[in-house]
Amino acid sequence: MVENNNTRVIPLLPLRGLLVFPTMVLHLDVGREKSVNALEKVMLEDHEILLSTQKEISIDEPGEDEIYSIGTLAKVKQMLKLPNGTIRVLVEGLSRAKIERFTDNTEMFEVEISILEEEHMDNTLEEKALMRNTLHQFEQYIKLSKKISNETLASVADITEADRLADVISSHLPLKIAEKQELLEMTSVKERLTKIIEILNNEQEVLGLEKKIGQRVKKSMEKTQKEYYLREQMKAIQKELGDKEGRSGEIASLREKILEANMPESIETKALKELDRYEKMPASSAESSVIRNYIDWLLNLPWTRETEDVLDINHAEDILNEDHYGLEKVKERVLEYLAVQQLTKQLKGPILCLAGPPGVGKTSLARSIARSLNREFVRISLGGVRDEAEIRGHRRTYVGAMPGRVIQGMKKAGSINPVFLLDEIDKMASDFRGDPSAALLEVLDPEQNSTFSDHFIEEPYNLSKVMFVTTANNIGTIPGPLLDRMEIISIPGYTELEKQHIASNYLLPKQMKEHGMTKGKLQVKEDALLKVIRYYTREAGVRSLERQMATLCRKAAKMLVSGEKKRVVVTDRTVEDMLGKPKFRYGLAEVEDQIGAATGLAYTTVGGDTLSIEVSVVQGKGKLILTGKLGDVMKESAQAAFSYIRSRSYELEVDPSFHEQNDIHIHVPEGATPKDGPSAGITMATALVSALTGRPVKKEVGMTGEITLRGRVLPIGGLKEKSMSAHRAGLTTIIMPKDNEKDLEDIPKSVRDELTFIPVSHLDEVLKVALGEKKQK
């Protein structure tokens, strides 16, 4: 760098975001007070001013350290004051100059400068070669960038001085201020030209890459435009062929529905992907209808729609009581669920299993649960389902594929939190097509059902908010793993009093409405209802009772229409005229005390029942004959009772050699009905002892319990149902295993108050209660 020692003091104009090279001519707008003062002074003197760039554009009042020390000495050629107060000046760069120091002038920037001389090369040929190379590179840059006109190139090509060429080209390059300042500070022409060639090479590489990217984007856009054009042509052809509406409207409508369906992101992506396939596929293609069906299923399923629960316990209790009489345990469980839901707002849907005999209101109770929660209700029947695909659906590769019943039920419900009833879950079967109960494991597991997988939908579906309710007549036939996932709520048969209340308040009004009856036309007395319950029905539920109510309404309708009567009143005396002879015998299981006949209590799928066991001792060779279609377990109970009596013959006052001279025949009436189970053990033993000792069994006593070879009495199941059957049959005393005392609280109070329960742990205690005194021959 060569400095001219001739220094002088001139005003300084700091530039923001702009740098002026020597030989450049350009306009500047000046508005800052100090800059305006500097210009006014310049115009009064020799019109020369120093133009130096400030380092930070954002600073409004720069200090001495914030202005580059090397700038350009320029001549102000013209100055014009604008209406907004700023001054527009035309300046021409003359030469490089260096700031030696700042003066103390506070009205403007004033500096002492020294002129920097250009350093030319000694070898003129090298200088020419550099100039030619620079010019060539600049020409290539202009061709690629297309931002500089050809006239500019022509004017630059006419320059013969190396320093001027470097400065002119520098002024046209898209460089940052710091990079331009670096070129301004280079006084060596050789260094400057070499740096410019390097910059031009870099810019050409960047522009070449930009051009490639642009061509790639253009090609992609052209392909899209081509596809759009072809698609429009296809639509026009389809329209001409008879597809009047075309598929465009359908596709647009489906796309809009998908975007508005509020699906999870993964499902929405899948649906749009399938829609794109559908759009590109010919309408005549078989797969086209499969895809359309699939999209429809995705659109119709509730992904996020949820009904708001009514978490008012009192309201729910009123609805449950309005729809059903009794069933306190189930109602209590539903109210507990509501209470927890109100506290947490996020309880997973429970899986309740309502187990009990037919006709006790399991299905209608599930409907009432939905109404009390203000939820949608959907029911599917699993009776006779053998195919796993009924639960999980078929894969879309099969003809006529459909989702499983669970997904179909969710579509029908229209919300993600319905009450979902799986009816008759104990009547599923399995064969070569799979095991549907195994497929239900995922549906009914709260830890898994948030990502339930259906073969047809192929995407996970959230079932965690569904309240599943299942019904079963016999939980013994439900596989263990499936039973483990459910909360069992046992619904036993109704007592006589409950049936009377249900008939009076629910069944009769319903049947009268269906048969066009009013209270003025038909009246059924309470004693008539009781007679119908006792002599015309024998069931745990109330289905047969409802049919009898319907029969009464039909008979009354005929009387009214024929003009035989104007008002029908049914009493206990007129029931037989309308319903015929009684179908069942009500009252004591036995009319009088019997020798060799004991009344047992049995549990069946339709509730409890009484079972008469008869024993006959005849001359023979010691055979034990068992009849009445008994199962293996019941036969073994008879043999255990027989062996116990032989081992305790002296204590029981039985001839020790009775088995050598007599055949023992045990018979259970209703021989066409299969019977099995261990709970008839003490009944058989009591009947045997009665037959062998001649002591009668008390007619009012019923009993249940399993017996061992040592005479111990073991606990049994179904005590509640058995007690209700005993109450219905008119028994007053129940002998039961001591270990079953805990089950007494499950028995309705109305039944418990009318029966005497005697817990026993050994057969000796049973015999003391059940057998009367030995009759005289």
C-alpha cells in the first residue's frame, strides 16, 4: 500500500449498506443532520468529500470506531433538495483514501485523509493476461446470471486500465459490504484482479448449481402439468362415454370428507393414499370398487366423535329403577362407575358380564345402562358364532370382504364411547375357521383394546372408551382367559314377590298397551297374578309370565269384541277359565313325610330347581343301581354315600350285611333330563339312610351339599338360586354346608326371612335335622 504524504482535511459522509468504488457514478439520498451539514459545506468549497461505509447498518449515529478507515474520495457533481427534507446528490468516485484522524468538529464528521496510490504491475504482459482472464470470467458470469445487461459488458470490455477494470467489475458483483470493503482496501491491482477472478469462479459454480436445481424443479412441474392435462383429457373422454358427472366431483368430495373427518394422522395419510390409487384406477377395475368400499368404511367409522356422559348419579339411579325392579348389585356397580368417572374423567370402559338364567332382564338392563349414561347403545349377538373373521373381519384380498362385527357395531353406534352389548357370549363355538373367543381377548382387554386391529381396516382402532357389557347364561362354558377379563355380576332368578311386582308394574301395562287395552276394559287382581306365577310358570326369569299376561289380554280382547262382556276382571277364580288347567304343581315338594325320598336343591341354567331323590331297597345280591340320566360326578356321589353308610352301619342302626342280601336302587325323577354335579351327595345319603332305617324324611326340608367318604359336607355353588327354588316350592328348612354361610347375604331378604337355614359340616348333623322318628311297622 502506497500512501501520498499530502494530507488534507475534508468532510466525511458515512454510508449505510452501500460502498462506492473509484470511477463509480451514482445517486445518494442523505437525511442525517451531520451528513446534510457536510454536504452544504462541500458545495461551498471544492465539492470533494470522503465516502466511507459504516460497519453496522442499524446504527443511526456511528462513532469513529464504527466507520471503516479506508474509503473513496468523491466529487459531488449535483445536489437536489427533495420535498420530504432529504437531499439527493450525484457523486463520482475519484480515488482511494485513508482516514488519518477525526477532527473535533461536532456539527459534522470531518477527517484528515491521505490519498492511496495504485500499485501497478511491472510486467505489462502479465497485467494484460490478468485483465483478459478477468473479462472472460465476467462474461461467463453475465451469461449465467442474466442480471447484468449486454450493454454493461460492452462498456466494461472497452476499459484499458487494469485498476479501473477491477473497480468497475467489483461494483457489479453481488457481494456483501465486508467483501467489497476488502476489495476497496487492496491497492495492488494484481491482488485485486486475482481476487475478482476467484470470486467470479465461485459465483459461476453457485449459479451452475442454481440452474441445475431450477431445471429439475421445472421438469417436475412440467410432469405435474402433463399429468393434470392428461387427467383433464381422461375426464373429458369419460364424460363423452356416458360418465356424465365424471369421477372428478366424486374424488374432490371424498378428499374433502377425509380432511374434515378429523381422523388420526396415520389413518388420514392411509385414506388419502388409497384415494390417489382409486383416482388413477379405471372405473371398470374390480379393485376400484374394493378401494371405494374401504374408503367409505374409513369415513363412516367414528374416530374422535364422542357423546358427553351425563354424570348425574341420582338421574342414572332413577332411570335404572324406572326400567328394572330389583337387581340391586348391577345398579350399584353402574353407579360406582359413574362416581369414579365424575372424579377422574378418564376411567377406561369396564367390561361387565351379566350372568344369569334366561328372562331375568340382562339385555334390557344393558340398554338401560346406556340410557342412564346418555350413551349410544349397540348390540351384537355372539350365539353360534364360529368364525374368527366374525370378530376380526376379513382381509381385503377376499371377495366380499367386510370388517368384523365389532367394527360394524362401532359404525352403527357413531361414537367412540357407546355401551356395547356382546350378547350370549357363552354360546360361541370354535372349529377349523378359528376360535372367535380368542379374538375377543384383544377386544375385552383394557390394556390392549386401545389399538384393536381389524383385518379389513388394517389400522389400529381405539376401543378403550367403549363400555362393554356381555351376557351369559352359563359362565362355565366361557374359556378361562376370556372370563378373566370380565367382571362377573350374577343375576339370579326373581322371587315370587318380585315377579308379582314386575308383572303388575311392567309386564301387564306393556301387554295391555300392545293389545289396545285400558284399565277400564281389563283389570287383573293381585291374587290372580300370584296364581298365574305359581301354577302357570316355572322359571327364573319372567318371559313365560309375560306370555301369560299376553294370553290374558288376548282372551279379554275376544270377550270385549264379541260383546260377551263390557269389562273383564280377572280373579284367582277366573284365571283357570282363561288360561286352562294349571301346568305346574305348587306347594310342598312332598305332600307328606316319605321314607326313602329326600328333596335336594339343584342349580340349572334357568335358575334353581328342586330335585326329588328316591331310594328303593329290594332283595338281591348287593347291586347299586343308578337311574335318571345321571352324570359321572353324580354317580360317584351316590357310591361315596353308599360306602359311607356301610362304614357307619352300627352308628346309623343299619344292618351291617344289608348290601349282601339287597339291591339298592337310586332314582332321580324326570329321567329324560340330564343331571350332574356333586351337590346332591348329602341328599342321596339321607334318602339311603331313610330307606335302610325306615325313618321318614321331613317333607319341609330341602338340602344341598357335597359328601366325602368320611361324611364331611363340602361347600357348593348357586346357594342363592337353590334357596329361591326352595322358597318357590314351599320348603321351609334348608340344610346347607357350613362353608356357604358367607353366601347367605346374597339371598333376598324376603326369601331369607321365610326360610330357616341350618349350616352343617358333617352328615350326622344332616340326619338329625332331616330324619324323623322311626315309624312302627
